[in-house]
Amino acid sequence: TQLLEQSPQFLSIQEGENLTVYCNSSSVFSSLQWYRQEPGEGPVLLVTVVTGGEVKKLKRLTFQFGDARKDSSLHITAAQPGDTGLYLCAGDGSGTSYGKLTFGQGTILTVHP
Amino acid sequence: KAGVTQTPRYLIKTRGQQVTLSCSPISGHRSVSWYQQTPGQGLQFLFEYFSETQRNKGNFPGRFSGRQFSNSRSEMNVSTLELGDSALYLCASSFGTDLHEQYFGPGTRLTVT
């Protein structure tokens, strides 16, 4: 069974601060996705990283995939109240687990104005 | 392009009953996956259907089943409901090839009393 540990579980910060969310596993993933979910809605895909060491930027969000494809991080610069939500990482398995997404427990981010 | 739709949005059932949830994927998407989301366990993969065949299955009891129709629409059935089945059930669609990027519907909130 592939597991993804996400940390921290909760993050409460002031507008303008920077933050990093981590996603770690002992398993190798063929790709890793990050989603953001708001109350009453389904998760929305933010980015997919595929290559070990890959870095992708989406405005103030920076995503990194570990060299060994076992971990990932999401860094938000100058957080804004609109960034508030549940952030989820999801790994796509390899081998017989290919196509079976494993989700982390999520990080609840609250950005105060 | 219309997003993933799920019906019904809310459902209240009694222990021992059965329930059927419906999902219409994004046009052109051939893969439909189902997930269960609870505060304690997070987002857990139930199963994936691709071209009317179950391609992947998570670790849920046989009371949870699904099917996919020729138009890619999918249904999920839970028989002999238990209190612990209370959750948000999310459907997600994707092209089903290479990167399994999920496009989620808003979910069905099931409450078992």
C-alpha cells in the first residue's frame, strides 16, 4: 500500500507571509499532482509534476518534485486570503498501482487579511 | 465545456438501505473514478472505470460497486449501508491515458442514520 504523508495538517498565517507544504512517501510515484479544494466543492487540479527534480511555477505557487520521485513540496509566496483552502497532494502509482491515485491527508490553509 | 456533474448532491439514508449515485463525466473523458472523503480518512480511492471496464480498485468491501455505461456515465452503488459510510462521495473524470489528472465533480454528501 502506497502512503503519502502531508505536513503540516493545519496552517494559519497572515496575508503576505510565505509558506511551504510537504508531501512525503517511501514509495516512488510515476507522477504527483496537487489539488486545492474549497468547502462544498470537489478538488481542483493545480499542477502535475512528472520528472524527478522538476519545478513548476503557477503565479505565486511553486511546486517541486523530489529527485527520487518520492516527495514533493508546494511553496506559496506572499499568501493572500484567496489562497485559503484544503491543499491535497496525490501520487499516481507505478507498476501494478499505475492509475490508482493515493492522496495525502491534506493541509488546511487559512490566510488572514 | 461542461464540468463533471453528480446527482444527487445530498442524500439521507437509513442503515441497511442501499444507495445509487450518478456521475456524468466531461465530454470526451473515458475514465471515471470514485472517491470517498471523510474527515478522519481523507480522500480514498474506491475504483476506476475505463471504457465500461473496472480498471483499478481500492481497498473497500464488496458492498461498494460501480459500473460505467457506453456513454462514459457512471454509477456507484453501496448496499447494506452502515453509519461509517457517511461521507462525501466524489466522482472524477479524465482522459484515462498517461497522466491521470482528475477533474472532480462537486460530490454527493451521503448521510446514513
